[in-house]
Amino acid sequence: MTVKSVEFADWLPDQASIGNPGLVTATNLIPWAKGYKQINGLTDYSDAITARCQGAFSALGSDNNVADFAGDETKLYKMVGASWTDVSGSTFGTIIDDSWRFLQFGQRVIATNYT
């Protein structure tokens, strides 16, 4: 498959639109060698957690594999394959406007919602 790129000026959305030497809008494009390349369609990477995500974190293991974590109002999850697995061990009560905070400590991930 041949990848085609189109040369455009730099993306300068923070510049004034009158006399701007660059692009103000670049929709569905990513930077590529000498310009921009069209983004192919979006695809699902995994299933969703059961409620609105209120924090997420990625940790690096000693084997250089990445482990992804997320939390919603009542649960904590770990990504296993392409699915979120409940690793809570308990039920939590995260305030709707609050969020989970995560920290990697050695080979452990610590999560708190300060509630």
C-alpha cells in the first residue's frame, strides 16, 4: 500500500486568520513526512468500563510491558487483553466531580479517590 501525503503549510491555529501563512483548520489529518496524511477510520480498541471514567493511568512493568488502569464512581479496572477487568476488591464511592489519582511505586500501582 502506498502512503500519499499532501504538502501544506504549517498548522497555525493560534495565529490570526487574516494573513495567516499556515493552516487554521486541519481535520482528520496527522503530521507526516512532508505534510499531512489522512487518518483512516477510528476503530474500537477495547470494551468500555461500566460508568463514566474518572481517572486512568498506565504503568510500566519490569518486563517493559504496559499495564493500563481506570476508575469510575464505584470500581477500579485493569486492561486485560482488550477488556477492562474489575480489580476493585471492594465498592468505592467516588464523588461525581472528583477523580482517581494513580501512582506507580516499584511494581505496584496505588490508586486513591480521596474519599
